[in-house]
Amino acid sequence: MTDQAEGLIDFNNYANGVPEELAFSRKKTVKLVLSCVLSAFFLWLAFKNVEFRELRKVLGEINYWWTVPFTIITVFGMYLRAVRWRWLLKARYDFSSGHLFPPLMIGFALNSLLPFRAGEFARPYILARREKIPYTTVFATVAVERIVDSLTLLVSLFFVLLFLKIDPEASYSRLNMTVTGADILKQRPKLILMAAILLSGAISFLWTPTRNIYAWIIRRTPFLGERFRVRLLEMLDNFTHGFHSLKNRYYVLAIILYSMAIWCLVGLSLQVMSWGFPTLSLNFFGGMAVMIIICLAIMPSAVPGYWGFYEVGCVLALKVLGSVGEGGDGEGAALGFSLIIHSLQIIPIVLIGIYYMWREN
């Protein structure tokens, strides 16, 4: 009663699975425990072949002046996310990018502080509470934003596979398993084809007729359980509802351009930070490749900050691409790079998010 009197939103009044996503069920507890175990295991895996003195040597040789442009690019990329969010909301609400930046930063900060990417739900909640607008409308745009990001990453993957130079002699070995640059080169045609198929399938969701066909198939597929069928239809409905803002071609073009800029900035930031490491070589396409592999690595993580998942993905990418040398020096450089970029992608965002949390009360 007090929350409602203060104008807070009662999540139970909303559909689209929001209460289920926010509630801590036994299933979610098991998933979180499993994710924490995997996080610890992957951290051990990332540190496995690196001696502490080697890591300390790598960290001592870094030119830390490069952390300044890296941080500036990272924060600017976050501001571009607020600009893109404005275009996703523009069909119904005309907020300024500066108005959307605080809830966006709070959301991303909470992703680093709380499990299950809680910030994805906190961000629309904060905006909806502040502006007295429907939570489901705002949440749908966040869901569409994730889809647009996935599409952009698929496009990036396609072009990276086409143009990235890979050292066939490079390798990554853990637990009697080895992945080499030669393996990637051998599978590159298949990976390009797979990326093209996934991209085509994802783009088909942009058209209403194909979404209606998918909904028809979901309703009439006999082996889908009722709960799973309802969940799929709700996800499709969220997608359709959120894409309401994309009916204007100008809005679509703006969202595509800003999405490309956001992820290119991430790849550029990794290239810039690599200049601070004497034994690390990373060009723009290499930075994009590392970014994509990290995104794939952290996808199943439910732990705050994605620790462990992030590091092992980054080390694997740098080793397989041949961006670092073999032996202890290469392992130390790869791990040191992953720890630095991960920390610099979290700490400034958390600090800015905490400031806005205090300001927003």
C-alpha cells in the first residue's frame, strides 16, 4: 500500500513474465549456484597457466595512459545506447537522450552488482516509475534492444569471419583440449554460412507476416508444453510490441546506425587498450573478434559482472587469434588484458550508476 501510494509500480499488475523474471524461485537459485561454480571454475581455468610473478610483470609493464581513452570510449558508447533507446521509444514518448542516460546507467550498474541481469528490469522500471508510463511498453523496447544487439553482433561476426587474419600456428590449450588458428581457418567457410543463415532468420522477425507465421507454428506445434508455448508467444508479443517504434523507416535507420556505432566503439576500445600492452597485437577486426567471443562466453552467466566467463572468453580469443605469443609471456599478457578491460568496463559504469541511484533516490 505504501509503494502504491508513492506511485511505485506493482509488478504483479503486468504480464509478459516480469514477476517470474524478478522472483527468486528454487529453479533460479539452482541456476545461480551452478553459474557461480562455473564462474569459479573459469577463473581457475584463466589463471591456470599463469604464474603470479608473470602476471605482476605484465601489469607493471602496461602504459596505463591508454586506460583514459579506453574509459572515455566506453562511457561514450553507453551514452550512444541512451541515444538509441530514445529512438526505440520515440514513436510513443519523446525523451531526450540525457533524460534516458541515468536509468540506463543504473541498469547496467545493477547488471554488474546483482545476478540474473537484474538491471534489464530495473532500467524500464525506473523510467516507468519516474514518468508514470506503462512498464510493459518500456520493457518491450529493452527486449527489442537486446534483439537489435544480437543482430548487430551477427552482422559483425559475418564480416569479421570474412576479413580477419588468423595465425594458423596460434593455439589455446586447456584440460587436454586444443583449439588452433588452423582449426578456425578450416571451419571458416562453414562458420560464415552459419552466421549468414542465423542472420537471415533473425532479420525475418522484422516483418509482421513472418512473425505471424511463427506465432501460428508455435500455437500448432503439438509437442510443445503449454507453459513453454505461452512463454514463446509472450516473447513474440514483446518483440512485436517493442517493434512498434520501428514502423518508421527513419527510426529503423537511426537504430541500425547507432547499433553499429555502439559495437564498433567496443571493438575500437579493445584495440586502443591493446596499445598499452607491449607484447599484445590487436587490430580493429581483432578487437571486434575478441568482443564477439566474450559476448558468446558471458551469455549463459547469471553471476554479477560475468567474472570468469569473461576472462576465459577473452584469453581464448587472444590465444587463438595469435594476438599474444606462446608460453608464459603470452598467457600473462592475455590474462592481464582481460582483467584490465573487464575492470574498466565495470568500475566506471558502476560508479556512474551508483551516483544516479543516489540522485534518483
